[in-house]
Amino acid sequence: MTTVDEVLAHFGVKGMRWGVRRSRSQIDSSSEDHRNASAARAKAKKGGVKALSNKELQDLVNRMNLEQQYSRVIPPSRGKRVLTSGAKFAGDVIVSVGKQQVTKIATDHATKVVGQILKK
């Protein structure tokens, strides 16, 4: 016979209550700079660039420049290249099979038409 201790298992966060959600600040793991830039971007989208202070605008532009520089420095991941190569290969296969099928259908049709003409 098994006891409750052997059967009962707890999955989740210690102290978690049913129906109580954690706040976004506990879940969000982004940096403070990212949060500030996102807030400035939303403020600029809502009220235009004139709604931003010099400090907010400078932080936003600096963050965007750093993100662009990072994307240029870091090479694309190998997974994307493999996916692109695989997609290219699959596309080539589909095109070649399509060409073969069209050629076969056209040849069969032409043979049928020529056979009918010769019978007359």
C-alpha cells in the first residue's frame, strides 16, 4: 500500500495559489535599459518625438544603435542557414518534378493527338 507522501507531487512555484497570477515585473527578465527604451518607443509612437525628453530620446537612439550594431556583428545562426538551404533544395526538387510531370503529360497528349491524326 502506498502512502500519500509517495503519491503527492507538487508542480509549480512554492507558495503559489490557485487563480493568483504573478505580476509582470516578476516574470519579465529584460534589462532596465530595454524597458526604458520600450517605454520611450511607445511614448514616441503615441505622441511623436516631441513628447520625449532629451534624455529619453538619447537613451532610445543609443539602444537602437546598439541593437543594430549587435545584429551586424553577430553572424546569422547556423539553424537559419540550414533551414534556408533545405527550403532551397525542396523548392528545386518541386520544380524539377513539376517539369518532369508537365513534359510527361505533354508527351502523352501529343502522342494521342498524333495517333488520332494518323488513323484518319
